[in-house]
Amino acid sequence: MSTGAIILILAGLVLIVGATLDRDWFMDRRRTRFATDVLGSRQRARAAYIVVGLVAVAAGVLAALGVINLG
């Protein structure tokens, strides 16, 4: 398993957990507050981060299986 795949999976999991549990350490960061302002609410920003996290995990798994090359 490549290092890039591991990083994608871990980053995706952090995004999913932080957004799902609505943790202040995640949702009060500067970039997350920007997403909240752009999307109009904290709930929408959380949903967007969950989707991005799922995409990152899926890409990491596909890279680990050799389906895609992070190269």
C-alpha cells in the first residue's frame, strides 16, 4: 500500500469524524469557518466535509488496490 493511499484514507477519516461528531476543534478552524460562511450554515458545511471525506477514503482505497495511480 502506498504512502499516498494511506494519507488519503486517514485524511478522509479525520474529515468524516470531525464533521460527523461536530467537533469544535474541527469546525472552528479558519478554513472550515470559511466553508460555513460560503455554504450558509454549519450543517451544510458539515455535510460537504463528510462528502469530501468519503471521496478521499474512496480514492485512497482505489489507490491501495491499484485501480488508480497517485503518481
